[in-house]
Amino acid sequence: LLTTHLEQSEQLVTDLELFLRIQGCKFPVSLFPPLEVPTAWSISLQRELTGQRMKALFTVLEEKHSILVVPLIAALQPVPPPGWLRQSALQLRKGETIDREELMARLVSRGYHRAETVERPGEFAGRGGIVDIYGSSLEQPVRLELFGDSLESIREFDSITQKSIGSIEGILILPA
């Protein structure tokens, strides 16, 4: 659905989610926000918007039925080809074999920045058998614990306190 401006899109997403919930439909409704002009103070916002855009595009690609709400300005901005987005998504599952160095190289090639500790979307950190990733489309960062090349656990954690929130079986990391 194409709208004239962002505020109209946000209201339409809220209305559609309510309407579909009342109707018993489980179609995902995604907002595709426009990218703002980057400035020094808005790098964090830029990463957040990019994450929202990647998540919305991936939902449209992967779901049989979904609704994408797009302000006109966002429709005029370029997006990656569908094949690139599918190929760039990293699906990680507990128990699988992962090469730590290759994983970190793949994160860099997908727009992630290495940091000492992850604080915002689009960052990752690696030390020993631990790789922290703040996925561009995730609410919380995740901590991957490796034993050799085996992914032993995936845990969401609080980026401020660094305390674990809970264990999960798998995670989808979209490009930053």
C-alpha cells in the first residue's frame, strides 16, 4: 500500500493490524520507512531504519501473504535485489557448525561494524568463543557461544547490562 507520507503509513499499519486481528487473519503488516539523510547524530537512527527496511522486505519475500505499507518517499529510494537479500540473510541454529572467523567476515560483508561491545543495531563483537551480534532488525542483541566450531547456545541479552534475557534455538540475521 502506497501512502503520501510516513505518519499516514504508521497510522495505516496500526489500523490494519487491529482490523486483521479482529478478523482473525495472521497476515504480517510491515512498515517500509524512508531512509533519512545521514548526519553525525543520526547514525543510530539510520541503522534502525535500515533494519526496519530489511525486515519488511524479507517478510514480503518469505511470507505467502503479507502487507507492506510504503510512504511515497520510501518507494523512490533504491532497494537491494530479492536474490541478494535472500542470499545475505544468515540463519543460525543451535547445534550447527560455524567457523567463527568466517561468520565475522560475513557480518562485515553485510554492513556490520566491529565494536568492543555491541550497543546498537548493526554492530558485532567477538572474543574467544563468544560472538555478540546486534542484528539490524532485532529488538535485542544475541550472544553466540561456540565450543570449537559448534554453536552451543544462542542467548538474547540486554545491551546495557550485558545480562542474558533468555535462550533461543535459532536466529535470522539480516544485512545491516
